[in-house]
Amino acid sequence: METINNWLNKILLAYPDKIERIVYFFIFLFPIAGMSVRHWITNIFNLLVLIGLFSLRKPRKPLLKEEKIFLWICVAYFSMFIISSFANGWEQTQTYYLGTELRFLMVIPLYILLRRYPDCIVWLLRGAIIGSFFLFAQAYYDVYIMERYTALGVYSKNIIGPMGILIGFWSLYFICNNFKHLKSYVLFFILSSTFAAFTTAALSGSRGSYLGFIVTALAFVMFFSRPRWMFASIAVTIIVGLAFYINTGIVKRGVDQAITEVSRYIQAKDHITDESSNTSVGIRLEMMRAGFIIIQDNPFIGIGPGNYSKISQDYINDGQINSNIARFSHPHNTFIEVTSAKGILGLITVLLLFYYPAYIFIKDYKICKSTSILGLIHIIAISTFSLTDHSVVLMNNYTSILLLGIIIFFSSHIRSCKQYRVK
């Protein structure tokens, strides 16, 4: 091990230009191989963290106040995992989730590494444009060749769908921000890339990605539309959303089913025994209801990460919630998951993790519009996905997407704003 450490140190110190190329290569590969090769999202994140750890010895520019606050928020979020886990009794379950939670601590060396290289954001966007075609190929293969009900990719529809939305809007941003300078064939290529990414999301049948498309598209319109074109742009966005609904059977089935099941759940007089709590959407609503009961009884530090199914069983035995949720380990909502596991203090840290960078993007919007838009698109989309999925903070691959995106956009934004103020 010592020999390997010495070897890596020599490379990092003697060949800084090669390290920069390696970093750009991994970031470029992230949207391409991430959805096509299993574990590559996690491995790319880990490799960049490893390079970042060895790069800590190199001289670096001091962190700005905003950067220090962001990194301390990541430390606070991880600390709530430790506090809640020990307060509720550390068991094998907490050890299992420790690896994912450590990613929020790994943000420190990763952020310090990526802030050194100004073109990280450029290579991520380039990778997204190419990666959209790989995503579409995977989705097409799943649905039309393997004849699966939805596109799954190498993970699941709940990851390939949201990834399609993110990549689609990153590509669309590239067009809007560089429209006047793009040649016709380049414009056509990127438009095709955007369409491929959004089609991938539609083929996934993920309700979260469909909701994410609508919310993020409306926000995107507000960023790029002039006031006089605002209503027309919103109308076009709605029409595109309806087109996906009408012409894509997977989307239509999913939306229609969701509306029906929500209606049945709301109309039910007794959620504990009624069959409406055993439908796809109904059981998620029942899990959320169980989450609110758990939060009410354990408000400050929660029940401990990974203990949702164990604690919910007690409420099932007491006749407070439907027994069908016993087979689920999480409430399918990031904010309810964090609050029930880590309490109100945990919720505060995850809200800061999402929305402190958003606050900085909004505050500096007029002077650094480009990076502000990309950062806000990422956070708005991830926030929307979080309403229907807990994986954002619990699954290594999803967490890597969240954190790497925030790090690249936030560090690029801070650098751009600093250069603007110097000028």
C-alpha cells in the first residue's frame, strides 16, 4: 500500500497537466458510461475522490466564505447520521448505510480538487450531449427489443428517467446559451441529443421524471424567455408535456394510473384496511403518512437511518397504519426519509445542502447568469425527483449524481463571480 501511495504522489506532483486531463476525462465519461455500465457512476465518483485526497498536499488557493459554508453543511449532514445512529443504537443496518453517508464527507476533497480546474463544467456538458444517445439506445433496447414494460437501463427506471431529464436540460441549456455561435449541423446534433434524453425519460415511465420534466421545464422557460414571450413559452412547455402524455403509452398509463389511485386513496375512509392503500401510488401515500406519524413521535433526532421498516412495524401492530407498508424500508420521499431517520435537525441540514447553493445562485444571478441557471436547473430537478423517491440520499449512484452536479456547478459559479468582481 505504501508503494502505491508513493507512486500516486509522484504522478500527482510531477504531472499536474496529466491529472487535469484525467479529471476532465472522468467527468466527460460520467454522463456517458454512468447509465450504460453498472457501478460506473459510483466508481467515477470514488476515483475522483481518491485523486482529490492525494491532491490535498498540493498548494491551493484559500476557500472563500461561501465555499466553507457549503462544505460545513456537508459535514453537518454527515454528523446527523452519526448522532442519530448512535442515539438510536448502532446496528448492522447503520453500518450498511455508512458508505453512502460518507459521500457527503467525501465532498471536501472532491470539491477542493474540482475547483482547481475551470473546464469541469464544459466537459460535463459535452459528456451529457454524447451521453444522451447512449441513454436513448439503452431505453430503446429495453422497450422495443427486450419488450420490457419500461426502460430500466443498468439500474432502474427511477434512475434512468431522472438522468434523462438532467442530461436533456443540460443539453438544452447549451443550445440556448450558445445559439448564435452554433453552426446548423451542430445545432441539429444537440437538438437530437436533447430529444433523445427526453424520450429516454418518457420511456422509463418514471412518474418522478415526468413531474421533474414539467417543473424543470417551467423553470427553464422563466430563465430564458423574455417577458413578452413568457406566456407563449409556458404554453409550448405544456403542449410538449401533453404530447409526451398523449403519444407515449408508457407515460399515459403511468399518469392515468397515478391520478386514479390518488383519487381512490383520498376518498377512502379507512386507510388502514382499505384496498386503496395497496395500490402503487396508494402505498406510497400510506408510507408518507406513516413517516409523518414517526416524525411526530420522534421530532428531533429521528429513529435512526435504516430503521423505518422496523419502527413502522410497531405502528402496524398498534393498528395505526396499513400492514402493506411492512415490505418497504423507506417512505419514497427524500425529505420525509431524512426527517424520520434524523429528525428536524437532519431535515435542516439536507435543506441547507440543497438550497444554500440555490441561494448563492439566485443572489449572484445577474452577474453570473450562466452558472446560476445550470446550478438552479440541477437543484430544481433533483428536488422534484426527491418528492417521489428516497434514493437521492440513500443510493450511491443517485447520491453521486446529486453531489457531483452541485460541486461542479457551485465551484464554477463561485469562480465566475470572483472573476467578474475582480474585473
